[in-house]
Amino acid sequence: MYRRLVESFEKCPVVDRNGYPYFVHPLTDGVPRMDPEMLREVLDWIKSVGNLDCDLILLPEAMGIPLGVPLSLELGIPYAVIRKKSYGLDGEIPVEQHTGYSSSVMNINDVRRGERVVLIDDVVSTGGTLISMIRALRERAGAEILDVIVPVDKSNGAEIVRRETGIAIKTMVEVSVDADRRVRCTLR
């Protein structure tokens, strides 16, 4: 099961981003091109494990978008994108984002107090981005987070998020880069 996904990770290139070994994969980067059958497997997995009885699907840009938009269409659930751009809308919540190789601000818009939300992203690595978003959604937006679904766990990031927030992220595969810069992928 999911052999195509595992093999694609084990064949993907690794590039250096300021000393950080960064694997380049269609699920996490949009390049090289995504095999529609592999995307379907990931979407079917999300539907099989996720609590999608929600009011809103939240998608951090950029790579949460291709995962959440087809689910929105199929399930009839609205989505909103957590953007790197500020729009200055009423109720906009800026959130500092820290990854293994960069920092920036992301902006949450159009989340209403008491809404039941599901957060879908592509990869969790250090956990910094998801921890900040979860805290902002709970404490500042007043949302109820029903589920966090992230197909790729790198560096045990899902466990870091669970320790910091109490939310168990649903992940599909664990991916790591070894000392020889080869990608290893294990199904969860």
C-alpha cells in the first residue's frame, strides 16, 4: 500500500538550503510534477483518517492548498488559506512562522469564534509553524481544532507538536535524510 509514494520519496533529490538538507518532492514542493494517482492516494488517506465533520478547512500556503482544495470540492466544506501576505482584514491574525531554514509571518483570516476547523498541511518538520498556528487558532481566533492532518512527518515533528499543543497530528509517512543525503521513507 502506498508503494508509489514511498518510492517517489526515496528517489527524490536533496538540496542544501542554508546548511539544511531539504528534499524536493511533488507532495511537499509541487515539483517535480505530481502523479495524479499518487495525489489521489494521499487524498483518500486524508479522508480515511481525518475528522472532516467541520465548518472550515484551513490550508497553510503553499502546499496545503493542493491537498485541501480537492477535499473542499468533494466534501462541500469551505476552505481558507493561511497566507504569507497580510490583507489587513478585520480579525486578521498574524502568526510568526519558523521552519528549519527560514522565518516569516503568516496570516489567518476569516476564522470565526467557535468554528470547528481542520488544519491540513503537507509536511511537519520542526513543528514551529503548526505550533504557532494551533495556538493562534485556539487563543486568538477562538476556534475548535477538530483535527490536524499532515501527510509527511520529517524529524519527528509530529511528536514535537503533540508535546507542545496536546494535539496528535495524523501523518502518513515519516521521511528522513541520511548522512549520505538519501531520503528514507517509512509508512506510519
